[in-house]
Amino acid sequence: MRQTWVTPGGVHPPENKDQSLTQPIGSLPIPEKLVVPLGQHIGAPAIACVTVGDRVLKGQKIADPAGTISAAIHAPTSGTITAIEARPVAHSSGMNALCVEITSDGKDQWIDKSGISDFEHTSPKALLSIITEAGIAGMGGAGFPTSVKLNPGFKRPIDTLIINATECEPYITADDSLIRERAEEIVEGIRILSHILGNPHNIMIGIENNKPEAIKALEPHTKDTGINVVSFPAKYPSGGEKQLIYILTGKELPSGNIPADIGMLCVNIGTTHAIKRAVVDGEPLVSRVTTMTGEACEINRNYDVLIGTPVEHLLNHNNFDAQRCSRVIMGGPMMGFSLTSKLIPIVKTTNCILAPSVEEIPHNEPAQPCIRCGMCAEACPASLLPQQLLWYSQAKDHERLQSHNLFDCIECGACSYVCPSNIPLVQHYRSSKSDIKKAQEEKVKSTQARERFEFRQQRIELAEKEREAKRAARREAAKQAKASSGTDSMADIVAAAQARTAAKKTSPEQELAKLERAVSSAEMRVQKAQDKLDTASANSETDEKINILSAALSGAQQKLEKAKTRLAEHSN
Amino acid sequence: MAFKQVTSPHAHGAQNTAKVMQLVVWATIPGLIALTWHFGWGSLINVVLASITAVVSEALILKMRNRPVWFYLGDYSAVVTAVLLGLALPPLCPWWVVVVGTLFSVVIAKQLFGGLGYNPFNPAMVGYVVVLISFPVEMTTWVAPLALLPEGVAHPDFLESLKLVFFSASPMDGVTGATPLDSFKHAAGLTVEQIYQQDSLFSQAMFAGVGWEWVNLGFLAGGILLLCSRVFTWHGPVAMLVALALMSLIFWDSGSSQSPGSPLMHLLSGASMMGAFFILTDPVSSAVSHRGRLIYGALIGILVFIIRSWGNYPDAVAFAVLLANFTAPFIDNYTLPRTYGHTDRRKATERLED
């Protein structure tokens, strides 16, 4: 038994995990249409590389990552691309975003898969590119592109690899059932990770002690591999990255840092399974295990769901009763968000669809005033003072909010869970956080604008000064000229003017060359005029035209005469 | 209806403000029983009269403030204030003392500051101090404990008590007496041992003072119940009691005529236990963090001892709590807990660097 550390705060909501663990992971019929969002991860949404009407195979790439922090997207089944347009997606704001719609052909035909059987003899770089190509993003909830996470750079060597199998949210059993049924693949995935990271000496699977079967399933595969399965008492939110690091190592992740800064890396256990599939089996991430649970559905169990499956499809296959349901939640009851449309598709980060009955999760009661009872502070895993944050959040006192470390809030919802006054505390914090971020951005913008303005003012001032200096110089010169005009006679001025003109005159050689050029060009023009006149008379043009041309010829001849005369004058 | 936008978390714990307030009311019952047993029906009448006054006046002022009356009455906070004030007032005091005190608590100290959650001072203690200063005679006349009544004399029965409260102008003789804290205040020149021998309040007591020790133990029991139900944390009450005990130990002076009394006497006299578990734990007007509540509690303990020993009033919980209420926002500024991932505790007044 390895030592574990106890985090402050935390809550113990009813677990409600048993109901979805009575059956093994199931599968659903392929839906007629799959809607695959292009942004399923943190970072830039992928860019579609197919067009409407294209036929795609299962596992074929349909969107390329846009930049470093992004992930590729693959077709979850074979079929035809029937739309690329904005659709409602899994987001707490209920927004629409660009999606690729695939109409399934029902064949579920894979691309040619090419896996690597001996990853130990493959360079980490090559493995990373496989993971990039497979479009793997963290499957625990945040969806950070895994290949980026696995490449912290040589300046940040990783000595501790933490596999997060905590699954501390009530109701969710996706990881639990995945471990129970596919422990071998998971451990292989962890070994691939370890190889990529240069075999960190400390590899731990962190798991809550409410999953004895999963722990047992891991045992035979982790034996003599150097991978430690570390279990600890269940408490929400032990699965938060920061909390798990503390529980397993006793170290705190300094505020504003990422785990790699202290030589650690946290990967969700579902992600390790996806990595194994990508590397060994050559299967990109096109499906995931998702828990379908809640009293408003008759059947509660885990499914291996294709990415892009509309929630409606999942609900219908489990006899969903909309009348009984208080809300449909993607994720758990603590941090999940309610869905505004049944057409929203399952994405890479969807670990649960929760359809609770009204008795299970009643409608929200109106908030009462905060009596600062402090239950929230007792529950906060980050040791914040939620009651004070609420106070300052309502007062929009950004300075106080920041001195109370608002940005260390992980939005776990433990404070709102215990609040006897039903205050939606987390919502206040989210809103304050975005207000502060916006204010900071505006501040940067206004600073830039001010700098620009000041620079412009400076520039205008400088130009004005220069002009003023010039004017002063001219005034000075005029004054001097006036002063000197009093003493000098008129003859002097004329002489000075003549001298200036003489200075401007060119030398005789230059003058000669110039006149010669004038003569030759005049000759050329006479020749041209003659030619034109000849062609015109040969083509028997009108008299008028011939008259004009002959006039032009005589003009040119006159000019030639003039030039010749001037040359002769100069030569003399 | 199933597809709607609701913010997380969706799950909610079983606790709600009304339940917490009700629990506080229930937790006063051991203390109320002890008071009734030792001092007659007066306290119960106080509590009921204060509660009725509080609910009616709260309803009226909510109406005047255009607030939903039933929604706010349902939080039971007015009842808690009234019960605590009723317990603090002397048994069998005239009805208008109770009514004036309660009106002041609910209308001025609470609702005029914005209602529940916005009052900077403990409403019950504001009401108490107002009547204490305004009606000193009525407020310092305590019924003698049952055990010390002369042979053949009993506390008035319930109906007689009602009559006394509502119709009697002057407090009755024969059944009134000094409190232990009064005895110490007015026993100049006597050593502690002499006081204990002469005064039957102490000579017949088990720990500290006849009747009073049981009242305090009753409130201690209720307080422990609330502590176990996590209505509040131990920090405030323990800090206050430890500070009070330490102060009385430091100034014990081996029981000389200058001694203000033993630690046990102070802990189990007057409103010590009620103050520690029911008054200073009012979260609205106290400091918020653990360290803040330790400082806040200790400050009250020290002030209680100072006022009891060298002030004009025999007991001091109300004054000490109100004085500490003033300091709570200041204490809060300097007692933020250390947040995860930070090496230092921050100050609330910290300015952001640009």
C-alpha cells in the first residue's frame, strides 16, 4: 500500500454508480446520420479535408489539425459526407459550431489499418506522430490534444506519470467498466506512454477505492511492470488533476503552472486505451465508452459509442422518458452541462449522458441570501473562501477577487453542492472570471491605443517643431536680406543674379552635344513623317488625311532647319 | 422540458438554510429546559413572546420592503434571533422589554441593514444591549434559582408567570436574587474562598453556581450537537472558551480578594456557553476563515473577561460580541487561508501589480 495524502475539503454526494454497472459495455446500432464536430478538443477546431458528396471509410481522416494545439478528426463509420455546416454541439453555452455530417452506408467498412506490434523499437517521435494522426485528445473531460501534452520538451523531463482512473463524479462508470473489460489494452497503452516519455521511474494509476473490481482487473497486468495501482478513499473532486497530484505525491502544483513544470504528467485512463488502439491496432479515435444513466432512462449501462452519435439515438435506444426527466446532462451531475438539443452529438470527451428524473435531481430552487455559514469553505478543495468570492463577485470587485485567488478555483461545484441557500456559486465565479479576462484584454487594448495616440501626438509635435524651425530660419534669412539691402546698391543685386544664372549654365561641350542630338532627332521625325505620307498616298487615303500628313512633314522640316541653324551658330 | 439550460452542479446536498436555522432552535432546548427548571416559566414565555413579535414584525417589514414575505419568513432566521434574545433576557421581565428588544433586533439591526445576510451586527445582541441600557432595573432583576428559594416558596406557576409578565409593573420580591457574576462584582474585599462560603449560590453548587452551571452545561450540550452536525466549526467557540479560561487563570491571583473568579466559574456562569455556541457562531456577523474565527473567538473571550472583571456590567457577552463584530471585516482582510498551489497566504488588501 503506497502512501497517499488527503486533500482539504471535498464532498461525498451519493455515488449512484451501481445502476450502470450491471451489464457489460454494449454497442448500439449505427445511427443513420452521424454529426462530427470539428472542434472536440481544446485549441483550434480542425479544418475539414473532405467535401460534401465524398465517400469516406471508417477511420478515414475528414479534418486536419489546425496548428499545433489541435487534433485530427476521423470518420466514425463508412458512408457519404452529406453536410458541412454549423450544428448544435456539446458546449455549456449551447452554441452551434461547424460539423461534418456523415450519412452511414451501414457497412461500417474500415480503412486499411496498419498497427505497430513492437512499439518498443519505434522512436518516440514516430509514436507521437501516430498519436497526432489518430486525433487523440484527453478523454477525461478537458480534451487537451494528447500528442502536445506528451511532448513537454527536453527542458521538462517527466519523472512521474500519473494515470487518472479516479472517476470521482457520481453516476459515471465509463472508466470503471473500461478497466474491468480492457485492462490489458490499458496497461499496454500506459507502456507506450512510458516509452514515449523516456520511461519515467514513477508510474501510478490513481483510482478511488470504490472500484475494487477495476483494481482487481488491473492487478495481473501491472504485476512486475513498475506500474503502481494506488487506491485512496473516494471523495469528490479527487479526480481533479491538481487534487490527484497532491493525493498521490503530496506535492502541490504551483498556481499557474502545468504538471510538466514539476516533472509530472497526468493522462486519463480512457486516453491510454485510445493510444493503444491507435499505435498497436492502427485505429484512430472514432469511438469511446460512454455511460448512459439516470432514472429517466429504462436501461442504464455503458456503451461503446461512435463519435458523432446524436444523443437522441442513445436516449431512444434506452427508452428515454422525457416527461420524467428534469434535464439531460452531458458529463456528471457536478461538472457536466445541460444539453439544449437532443441532436447534440457525442464527442471525444463525452464520458456520460445523464438523464435524471425530477425526483433524482429536482429543479433548482431559488437562491436565498448568503449567510456566510462557511460550509462552502469547508467543502472547497482549493482552500478558497467561496462566500467572500461571492460577495466580491456580486460587487464586481476584481481586485479583491484576485487577491482571494479566484483563478485557482477549479469550478468543481463542491461549494454550490453544499450551499444551504442554493446559491449557484460556480456560475458567479465563471462569470467573474470571464469579466476579469475581458477587462484585462480591454486594458491591454486601451494601453496600446494610448501608446499609439501618444506616439502620434509626439510625431505631430516634432513635425510642427521642424516646420517652425524652418519658418524661423526663413524669417532670419529675410531679415538679413533686408538688413543687407540697406547697404548694397542695386547694381550689386543684378550682378549677383547674373552670377547665379551663369552658374546654372552648362559647359559648351554639353551644349554642343545637346544641339547635335536635337538635329538628329529632328531628322528622324522628318523621315517618319515622310514615310507616313508615302504609305497614305500609296493606299490612296482621303485628301484631308494626306493634307494633315504633309502639313506635319513641313512642320518637321522647319524644326530640322531651326536645329541646324542653332548648331551652326554654336559651332561658330 | 428535458432539454434546457441549467448551470452545474446539478446535484445538491440535503442541507438548506431553513433546516440549519431549525436545528439551531432545537439545539437551544437543553439550555431552555435548564433555565425553566431552575428559574421558572419566565424564559419560555420570553422565547414564545419574542418569536411571535419577531415573525410579525419581520412579515410587516418585508411587506414594506416589497419582498416576498413567505419566501423570507421560511428561512426561520427571525425565529432564531427571537429565541436567542428570549433566552438571554431575564425570566419574568415585563412583556414590553421583550417586545422592544425583539423589534429592535429584527427591524433595525437586521432588516434595515438589508435583511438576512447583510447585518454587520448580531441582531439578538443589538436588541439585548438596547434594552439593557434602556431598562437597567428590569434587566438586572434575576429570579433566584429554585434550590435557593426559601422553604415553602416556589417559582410562580405558568399562569401566575403570565400575569407577572403582562400585568405586574414591579418585579416580585422573595423570588429574585443575585447571579454568580453579580456576587463577585459586589463582594469587594472578600477572598474567593470567603465568597464561596458565605454565598449559598456557590456553597450549594456542584461546579460553579447553583442553577447557572446547569444552564451553561445545557447550552454546551446543544452546542456540541450543532458542532457534530457541522452547522459551524469548532474554531470560534473553542477560541473564546480557551481565551476566557486563560484570562481567568492568569488573573486568578490564587483566589485573593482581588481575584475576579476561577476559570470554571467563568466558563459556567452568565452567558459563557450560550455566547460561545449560539451567539458568536452567528456566521453573518463573524469572521469567515478558520484563523479569522480563532482570532474573533479569542477576542470575544478576552473582552468578556475584561468587562466582567473591570467593567460596569456583571456579564459582557453582548458587548464583547458587538465589539468583535466591528473587527470581523478587518480580521477577514488578514486571515485568508493559503490556497492550493500558493506558498504564501495572501492579504485581501493586496493590490494587483500592473
